[in-house]
Amino acid sequence: MHRPQLGTLVATVPTDAEARHEARAAVDAVDDEAVRLRSAVKAHDGFFTTFFISPYSRYIARWCARRGLTPNQVTTASLLTALIAAGCAATGERGGYIAAGVLLLVSFVLDCTDGQLARYALKYSTMGAWLDATFDRAKEYAFYAGLALGAARNGDDVWALALGAMVLMTCRHVVDFSFNEANHDATANTSPTASLSNRLDSVGWTVWARRMIILPIGERWAMIAVLTAFTSPRIVFWALIVGCAFGACYTTAGRVLRSLTRKAKRTDRAAQALADLADSGPLAGIAGRIFGRAGLQMLPGFVLAFVAAGVLIPAVLGRPFGDRGTVVAAALYVMFAGAAVARPLKGALDWLVPPLFRAAEYTTVLVLAARSDSPHALPAAFGLVAAVAYHHYDTVYRIRGGTGAPPAWLVRVTGGHEGRTLLVTVLAALLADRGDDFTLALTALAVAVALVVLVESIRFWVSSGAPAVHDEGETA
């Protein structure tokens, strides 16, 4: 039982005729349709969405409701529009880029409309929430690929930039998700930084400024659309990389500060959520048991995860493609990553463990593909990271929906983050002189992961009846 915020609605229990007359007059004075339209819009959306989309998209939602359209149909229309936009971008022509930018904005308007339609018409569904969550990622990744293909038609290879932008954005989201789950039900959850945040919130413009600088989906898509229409794919991706990098540094620094200054006690549920987000496979389990006997697991989880990433990423960046030393670094990564999750992740900064693992795995795939002598290795790596990222986002949606992580067999079959990372480095070492074979191996791995993850995900969300939850973390 809870008491909802009534807003402009009226609810009272009159005790006499006069009070009943006043209550009736107050109820009749409320414009129900205006309340429905206002309620269709999220209360805490971004600046671009609030001031440039929602003022008219709510009326599009009402138009759809009056014609019997469902939120899922609007969500599907948004996806199809974005895919057409990606196809236009892939032409590599200025007219195609302009059309792509316009269609991407139309897709975003529809993306806002489907949720507003669901709230306006009270047509909520598990399938709709899942489609809305997953299609957002599919639309953005497809548009990145379209831009990369269009640039390639003009002799400009930007696949590394496209993959780098996707890696940065995904890692930033994992920071949001991990921090939120670690503090979802923490007790004594106070921090001196909270008073500063409250003071800033009292100055209206700072609220919008802090929401905008992290480049949420509305601002991000608007920037992509405008830059696509008037500049080049290379500029689009560099703007994304700079923006996502700044957003990641800003949010991560703020959350580290909060974690160090608050005295919070994290629960077993939070520790389990972080362990599930870590996506550790069987190799990490074996390594954790070995290190458990050695006593290394007494170190905080985030320290061991930082060491693991600190061993692997410099080795991948500093050694030539196919070097055996990279395999050794990947093996050490497996061992330290296993030790990081060998005990419950309840430390103040243990929410950094999943983002560090994501950064290590995705960066390894990106760098090894970029250093391959095959021109098609980066597109294959893009597909692999997209498939793995979907698996990680799907894990988030399930946890936030209260249904727990994906089944253990799925993590075992896909190898866990450490298994995939070690496999890719081994493939690079074995196929150092055969770039095309390395590309083929990455492609096969991407297809296999995508098929297993998508089939199980679709089966779960269609049949479970569980709620699906999607956002991009708490506002700044």
C-alpha cells in the first residue's frame, strides 16, 4: 500500500453535504485529458527530449491511441525508421547523410512516442518494455555501422572509431548500472556530497546542465543526426568519443567520490547483482578457487579487477598483433579476474568491477582487430562486441526487473568475459600470419554468441511474464 502523488487530481472523503458539493466541484474542475497528456511524459527526461520532443510527441501518442495503434507497433516503426536511416548513411553521399540525419530524429520522436502512448492509453506489457530496451541498442549500433559503411565508400576507414564509440558508451552505461545496483538497497547510505547536490538542484539551470553534459540518449541522437547531415562520419565518431569519454569521467568520478565519502552497508542482493553483472565464466571460477587458497582474494575486488585490466590492456596495446606475450597477459587477466569475484563484492568501490571487465574485454577485441592485416577484421569485431554488449544489457534488464541474471548455462556456453578474452587473444596468436582467417574466426564467434544470446533472451522475455526495465542510469 502506498499513497500516490495526486498532482492536479483530486481525492477526498467528504463528511457532509457541503464538503461533498465542494469535492464534486473540484473534481469537475480538473481537465482529465490535460492530465492524461501531461502524465504521458516522463517527469525526469533530458533537456532535448523535454523541450524539443515531448511538447508535440504527446499529441502524436494521443493520435495513435485514437486510431487503435499499440505501443509495440510504434516501437517497431521506430526501429524500421532507424534502419532505413542507417541504409541512407551507408550510401556515402551527402543526400544520403542528410536523409539519415532527418530519419534518425524521426526515429527518436517515435521512440519517445511509444512510451508516451503506453502511459496515455495504459497499455503496458513485458514485451513492449523489452522491445523498447533492446531496439534502442539495435538502432544505435545499426546507425554506427551505416556511417562506417558510408565512410568506406569514400575511402575513409572509420570502423575503429565506430567500435571505440560503442565501447565507450557501453562502459559508461555499465558504470551507471553497477553503481545503481550496488546502492539499490544500501543502508546508512549518506554522503556529504548529497548536500552539494541538493544545493545545485535549487538552482534550476544546473539540473539541466548536469543532465546534458553526460550526453543522454536525446542529446546524443540529436548530435549524431546534425553532424551526420552536415559533416562526415569521422567527425561524428570523434564527437561521440569525446562526449562519451567526458560523460564517463564525469559520472565515474562523482560516484567514486560518493562511494568514498558515504558510510553504506551493502546487502547480499547488491553483491549478487554485481557478481551477475561481472559475467564471470568457468575459468574465473577455477582461478578464484586457486587464489582463494593463496589468500590473494583478501584484497578488495575492485583492486584485483584493476590489476587484471592493468595487466591486459597495456599488453594488448604495447605488443604487436599475434604476440605470444598477449596470451600470457590474457592468462594473467583470467587469474586476477577470478580472484576479484572470489568473495562477495561488498566493498565501497566494488561496483567498479563490472565496468573494468567490460573495458578490458571490449578493448582487447578492438585493438587486436585494428592491428590485423585484414580490412574486414574491424567490422567482424564490431559484430562480436555488439553481440556481447547485448548480452550484458540483457543481464541488466533482468536484474532491474527483479528476475535475476540469465541462467548459469548461458554464461558457461558463452565463456564468460575472461573466456572470450582469452579465446580472442589465442586466435590472434595462432592466426598472426593469416588475417583473413582471424576475421573469419571473429565472425564465427560473433554469430555464435549472437544466436545463443538472442534465442535465450527472446525465449525468456516472451514466456516469463516478468517486467523489463530500461533506462540509462540515474540522472546526473
